[in-house]
Amino acid sequence: MNRIALWASMLIVLLVAGCASATPTLAPTFTPVPKATQPAPVPTSTTVPVAVIQSSASSASSSSVSSSSAAPTATALPSPTATVAAATTPPPSIAPGLYMSSLRINPNPPIRGADLTFHAIFVNTTNTVQNYKWVVYIYRADTPNKSFSETSPLLSSIPVGTKEIQGAGSWKISLGGPCENFIARPAFFDQNNQPASFKQPDGKVFEKTFTVCAPNDLPPGTVLPSPTPTPTPTFAPGLFAMDLHTEPNPPTRGSDIAFYVTFANTTGSPQDLKWNVYIFKPGDPNAYGETTRTTTMLGNGINDYRTIGFWHAPINGPCEDFVARVGYFDNENKYHPFTVFENQPFEKTFRVCPQ
């Protein structure tokens, strides 16, 4: 009985509790500890790859690629293939200067007894006209360090580029001998009137070897040039000295030296003049010696005339250079130097050596 009453009491209590309207007590809420605040991420600029198309005809170009849509695929065109030119050897550079590249002798082949003229081919790389007095020295092949003879000096204006210029006067070797070998070396005169050899563009001293034979000693089949008279240059009428050579040639110490002067008379009529040859030492304005004054009727055209008397250098001494100048005397017996066609005083350098 008691047990039944106990179960009934518990049932009543449970029913009463389920019907109660009181507000339930909420469990306490825990406030979370705040985390450390992180800085807002800075947007990083995204590098978009740039397509570089290498082209031989244009420079590289770039384009942006959109992230929202696919870029159209470009069809790559074949790059033009550059044609490689054949390698060429650049021409050698020549330092600025005045050079000689060739020397032509007329007649060719040179023969004994003929008047030989020398035609020099200059190469001027200075970009300006060069004015030089020059000459051609002649050497025997067996004595290349001792000049045998020379042409008359000539003052020339040499233009820029390549130019052929004929030397003054002529040179010849007498008949009556075998074939002989010679060396021609052109030279210019410096500010001290001293000769200096011309050089080739490669820097070597220019020289030309040649052989002079008698006409009957030339090889069979050799065609001799037709003899042509020396034309009278077309300059203003006057009397000019063109060349000078000595007898003996070459001159030697202690021997009687005679002078032969080549005159050009362009006046149209013979001229009667008293003239003379004066000898100077290089650089000395005072005459060292002279020949006997000569009165000559100078014919028209180009002719050689010999001085009266002789001149000789002292027998003792080494080889020595001298300068010969030719002049005439007017009606008042005043001396006037002969000039060349370019209106420069004529002079000829010659060397006297021991016998």
C-alpha cells in the first residue's frame, strides 16, 4: 500500500512540473577572446605575361590578356629569313698622305739614244691639293745607293685622288753600249730643299727597275714606238729653260764639266741672248761657281745648247750635291733667271763624286 502511495506522489509531482509557466534560466554565454587583427591584404599587381614576337622587320610589341575571356589564338606568320650577303674584304685604309703608285717610262721599252720621259702616278689622300717640287733619280742596278743621274725638278700641284703627271725634261743614255739595268726613284724636296723618297701606299719606298737597250739588242718581235716630235707646250710666248745635263755624265771631281741646257723658244722667232750657268751649294744664296758667258741665237721650238768653257769641282772630297741655275743678261747687262713654264725659276740638282 505504501509503495503504491509513493508512486502516486511522484507521478503528481511530475505532472505539476510539466505544466509550470516560469521562464527557464539561460546558461551563461562565454565571450570569445578576439584574435589578433591581421592587416587587410594589399592587392598585388599581377604581372600578365607578354607575348614577345621577335621579328627582323619590326621591334617587339606587347598586349594584355583578359582574365574573363580567352584571347584568340594568333596564327604565327613565318619570319622573313634575312639573306646573308657574301663576306667581302674591306679595302685597306690608307693614312692621309701623298704617295706614288706607279711610274711609266716613254718610250716603252726604253732604248739607247732616245729621250726618256717619266710619268708618275700620284695618290693624294690628304683631302687637299699638295704642292711639291719633285724629281726622278736614276741609279745603276749595281750601285743602288749612288745616283747616276736625275731629271729636272718640277713644281706640281697634285690634286686629291689619283693623278698622272709627266716629269720635267727627259733623260737618255748614249748609243754604243749593251743593255743596262737601272732603278728610278722619284723624290720630293722638303722645306730644307733636301730630297726625300716617295713611298707607296703600303709604306715601302717606291722604285721602278727598267732596262735600256740599243734598238738592235731588243728581243725579236719587240715593237718600237713610232718616233714622235716633242710638242711645244702651249704657254705664253717666251723663252724657258726645260732641262740641263752635264758632260761627262755623271760628273766627277777634277774633270772639266760642260753644261747642256734645253731651251724652249715659243716667241715665234729666233732670239739672240747672252746667258750663263751659275753653280750653287744647296741652301747657299751666293754662287759657288759659274761657266763662261755665252751668246747664242736660240732657235724656235725646243733645242739643246752648250755653254762655252767648263766648270770643275775640286778633286779632293766626297760626293757632293750642287744646284745649277741658268740666267740671261738684258741690254743693260742685268741678270735675269730663266724660268720653267710654270713661271718658277729653273734649277737642276746634280751630284759630283770622286773618280
